[in-house]
Amino acid sequence: MVILVLNCGSSSIKYQLIDMISDKSSNLLAKGMVERIGLNDGILAHKPNGKDKFEVTKSIPDHTIGINMILEALVDKDHGVIGSLTDISAVGHRVAHGGEFFTESVLITDKVKEEIEKCIELAPLHNPANLKGVLSMENLLPGVSQVAVFDTSFHQSMPPHSYLYAIPYKFYEKYKVRRYGFHGTSHKFVAQKACKLVDIDFDNSKIITCHLGNGASITAIQNGKSLDTSMGFTPVDGLIMGTRSGTVDPGVLLYLADKENLNLKGVNDLINKQSGVQGISGISSDMRDIECAAANGNERAILALDMYYYRVTKFIGAYAAVMGGVDLIVFTGGIGENDPVLREKVSTMFAFMGVDFDAEANKGVRGKDKLLTKPNSRVKVMAITTDEELVIATDTRSIVSKLK
């Protein structure tokens, strides 16, 4: 079953075309990205498997035209990978926010579209673009089944004492203000993958997954279900990130709004676009740049790294406490998979908890699955590569195959 996976942002579309041979076997046929939608110099970068990368720059006014360019590239005689658009059996969409409506991936119907639209106020930057992708595909490939896979679904198992904030309860009743969490597809995928590799029962275990990238979150998974996660009502909560502040005293924001004459947009830009390691270091939002500057003695870069490591360590420790221990700690995401220094700095802090970290095994591990603890370690630590597009394609295949 050939499945097109779409991840539509406000001005971009990431995509993969995957041949899902079975739930456990697949072939990536092509992947790419459309960027700068709405501008005259939009870009399509298309990489077919086994062929040269293809790029085109032209005006891309909206998502429908961007997706149409993707479809044209997929069937092009020179850089295409399928003979006809009829070869596409289904489309899987990443949808940022499913609110309390969706606890799992679903076939997209008119009712589902209505519920996604209701969640726009919870994710105003993401859900409108996700919905545009769905509507565009309805126009371009009418009749092809579409599936929505939600970032928030996995975390719907959190209990109320974990997801509620200590503000007047009426705001939960009126506006559904609560912790939702994100990166759910990644957390579930890497936890299950790691369990298979080291023969741990996913449904009878205590796992802490660290999805560390420009956006970052940590999740406590107990007996196969999300118990708690660091991101909250929005993705800005929790860990220090590239440009996001992570957890901050709300009183600080009130104080700065007064001192700096910031309106709501100004406060939003402050915590989402000007903070994180970029705000601390004054150098970059990219951890590679921060590490390079720190190696050259830049004190603020060193401070940014120390704060980053500390916050990751703090959340792992907290989640180990609420679960009464941990069997497995997983590092994933662009930083988690590719930063041996971070993994060692954090993991060695948990020697008291039974982590016997293998520094030699950790050296040079970038973008591959690897056990990072010694054989007798009571708590296992692993680097695991995530593949959210494959999760979306797998869920899409599972749902669509039941329609036949």
C-alpha cells in the first residue's frame, strides 16, 4: 500500500511517499519539502530514492498548489517514483492538536474535520495548516482515504492529577485548559522500538523517553501509557529548547510585560522565539553552534549547555520518582540521537539509580540505534532513531486496510 505522508506547516509541507508492504516492512520511495508557501520564491526540494535530488523555485501561493507540485514530482518521468497518482492508496496527515477529542489516529470524515477545526484555538499556528493539507488533498485526489495522526493522542492516557493545572477548575470546564503534551507519535514509537531491541515488555515497564530537538519534550511511560510529559497546554512548557523558554515563573512574564511594555504578542514572541538556548547564549538556536562556542570558551554558551543538561536531568529524575523507578531511558530527536556529550552528561548523573553508562559504546553514536549501558546495568539507556512519518504511514495503513 503506497501512502503519502504530509506534515503541513503554516508556510511549508514536509512529505514522504512510503510503500507499506506490511505493518513491519516498508520502502521509502521519496521524500522532500515545499518551503516559502505564499511567497514568490517558493521552493520544492524533492529526493526520490535512488535518483538525484530535484529542486525548483517558483511562486507557490497556497498549500493546494504546493501539494500539486509534490504530486507532479512523484509521477514525473525523470524524477518520479510511481507511474500514476492512482498508485497512491491513502494519505496520512500529521495533525498537531486533537484536544480531548482524539485518543488515537482516525479516518478523516466531515465530523473529524469539524473537531480538528475546533482545536484551532488550542494550536493556532499548526492546526489551520494541517487542515489545509486535508482539504487540498480532497480537491487534488478526491475519493482517496485520508487519516489524521495526532501529536497529542498518546498523552490522552494521562490522569487528571497529571494533566490539570492548579488554576480555577472552571477554566478547564469552560476552555479545556490543561496539559496536552506533544511529540506523542515519536515518544510511543521510540519506546516500543527500544523495548523490542532489548527484550523489555512495553506494556509492563517504566520508560522515560527524551525527544530532544529544536523542540523538546520528555515523557514518563508506565505500562505502555503516557503518565506525564513535559510539554503542556502549548509546546512552550517544560525543557529549554532552541528558542522556547520552557518552564518559567508566570510572574516573570507579568514583570517583563510591565517593564518592557509588552503586549500579548510581545510576550508570546519572547517565550517562543527569543528564549531557549538562543536567548541564553546570544549565539544560536542550534546546539551544534552552542557546543562549538562552548569549546572555544564562550561563557554564555557554556551556561546554556549547563542549563540545558540540568533541565533534562531534572525531568528524568522527577519522572523516575513518580513511577517509582525506571527500566529504560531513551534519547531521540535531532539532539538526542546525535549528541554523545549530552547523553553522557545526563546519564552519568543517574549512577545512583542503577545506570552503568558505557562511555565507549556512546562515543561517536549519531543517528543509529544503540544500547549505551553495560550488561549489568539495572537501568538501560539507549539512543534510538525516531521516524514519525513511518508511524503515520503505519497507522494509516492499519486504518485504511480495515475499510476493504
